Amino acid sequence: MSSSAIPITSRKTYTWLYFLFPSLAVMLVFFIYPILLTFFYSFTNLALTGESAKQLKFVGFDNYVRMFADPTVRVSIWNTLVFLIGSAVIGQQVLGFLIAILMKRKNKTFRRVIGTVVLAGWVTPEIVCALCLYSFFGDEGTLNAILSTVGIPTVTWLYTVPMLTIILANVWHGTAFSMLVFQAALDDVPKEIEEAALVDGASRWKILTSIILPYIKGTITTNAMLVTLQTLGVFGLIYAMTGGGPGTATTTLPIFMYNQAFINYQLGYGTAISLLLLLLGIVLSLFYIRTLKE
């Protein structure tokens, strides 16, 4: 049957495929195919050097058995969760909201100046941000110089409290995003509701907890999901500041995956760890999506 004989209704039914095809092709090539290839390699002995590099073999679940038996993996998962909660869920969210609420209803000049200062950390490339914070927390860095000036003993921050240093670095780097999101949400809260509450004698705290936070709870959950997924893949900041050390004190899953795949040259094992990282991201996303629906 010729194309001209195809009913008009049938051609209209499949017209949407022509418009959707470019997007599907891009997703297939740059998203779905790499995930499937990674999934396949996680069941192999793929390596960069040695006998495994010469002949690719299917090893079944050996990489996964090795992964869950490796105590460093458990440490990496714990470090990843601590880093996520400290820098994304608490740090960036709380600090971003505080800055946004303090700038609420302020004049444009004040908001422009404060916003520019906060945005400076966000627009700074991750590696530059890491070097700046390394210089700040280093043994002879800015923080210890300030402490010496006021007579307080210096601290080897990157060795004594390495997790705290990378959390603060990521908070400084990413808080501006949360600030912008919350600014937009707070500007949408009707002024009439707040003014009516003030007339009725409600305190500022009561207005915040009973009106503003419930009104923007959807934005809070959405922003939490975005900053969590963004923080889950942070690599350059941690690697440049501590390299995952001292020992495994700041070894998160991305750092451990990199070490196994490109330092120890075990690509098969590294891809298995990357799927664990992907699974963690999926679980957290489903949690946030369910919370958002509720």
C-alpha cells in the first residue's frame, strides 16, 4: 500500500513521533546507551592493564560480591551520606533559605549587593573553589593566620576535621542556587496574607512557621532533591582539597569509584561502584518525589 493510501487519521496519530524522535535519539545515544554499557561492563573483568586488559571476560556477580565485602565501600557510603546531609540537605538549604528570608522585602540595591557576593561562590568553577578553600583551611592558610593574630592556637583543619572542611566548601560553593530558588518562592507568597496575620497579632515567627513554610513546602522539597542529586556527584572539590584522605576520612563513592577505575585500573569493579552510586541517586529521587506528591 502506498503512503497516499494511509488514512489521514493514522498519519495524524503518528505525527508526534516525528517531533519526538530527535529527543529520543539524543537520550538513547548520550544517556540510555552509556548506562547499558556501564551495566554490561560491571559484570566483566575490564581493566586498563594486565591480562584482563587483553581479554575481556564475563565474571558474573564477582564485582558485586567483592564490592559488598569491601569495608571501604561501607565507609564510602557513610561518608557520602554525611557529606550529603551536612552540605546539601542542611547546609545549602538552611543557609540559602536564611539569606533569602533576610533579603525578603529589602530594597533592590541591598538585594543586588548581597546577591552578587553569594553568587560569586556559585559561578566560581569547582576546581577554583577547591583551591580557594584549600588555601583558607591549609596549615599556613588564611584561617590559621587569623587565629594566630588573635592568639588562638592554629589547627591542621584538613587533617583534624577533613569532612567538615569539604562540607563547608560545598556549602559555600552551592548555597547561591538555593538562595535564588527560595527568593523566587518567597516573592510569590501573597503580601495580603502576611499583613492580615500581623493585624491579627501573629508574631514574625508564627507567620514564618504557619504561613510561609507551608506555602513554599513544594519548593523546599524540589530544591532539596536538586541539591542532593547535584551533591551526590561532587568529585573535583573533594579530590582537589583532600584526595579522599587522610586515609578514607573523606572518601565518598565518586572518589572511591575513581580510585578503583583509574588509579588501580580496575574498570569493571569501578563501573559496579558507579551503579551503586546510580542506585543511591534513584532511591533518593523516589523518596523526594513521593514526599512532593504527599
